[in-house]
Amino acid sequence: MRILLDACVPRRLANELLGHEVQTVPAMGWADLDDGPLLDVMAGLFDVLVTVDKNLPKQQRLYTRPFGVIVLRAKTNRLADLLPLVAMLRATLQDVRPGEVQELTG
């Protein structure tokens, strides 16, 4: 699976997603893009966007997108706070469909 980690997600989370092709927004050179243009440019290149931006589903029309979105909801976006969600994240990656938003809370 081709996974894009949003700029607000620690890049070291990629180490927890072995077996997947994981890139980050900054590594792709897209850190300056607002949400809409980011979603446009990633279409066709990635299967899933992983973010901690809980407002993204309210601000963007995601149901028309050719990729799924997983929103991680933790106390902070620090890696230590996100690690407890990794098992749920791995399982959700198997089920998320294009245009679908899954929120994971820890």
C-alpha cells in the first residue's frame, strides 16, 4: 500500500508501517501546499493519507477522492502519543477504501 504521512505526522511513524511504501509530505516537496492542492497532487500516487488533522474531513470533500484518509486522534501529535494507535492503524490500512475516512482514537 502507498501511504502518505501528512506534514503534521512525525516521519518516524513510517518505521512502524513496514511492508508499505511510506512517504511524507515534506519529503515529497509538498509541505507548502494547503489541504486542497495537497489532496489533488497526491491523487493517483497514494492509496491512503494518514493525518492528525481532525478538521480535514469537515473542510474537504473526501468522499470523491481516489484514496482513503485515516485520522489519528491522540493527546498530541508526538510519536509517543501516536504509537498506541499503530496496531489499529495497521488493521485499518487493510480495510480503508477510496473516499472513506476512518478516525482512530487512543
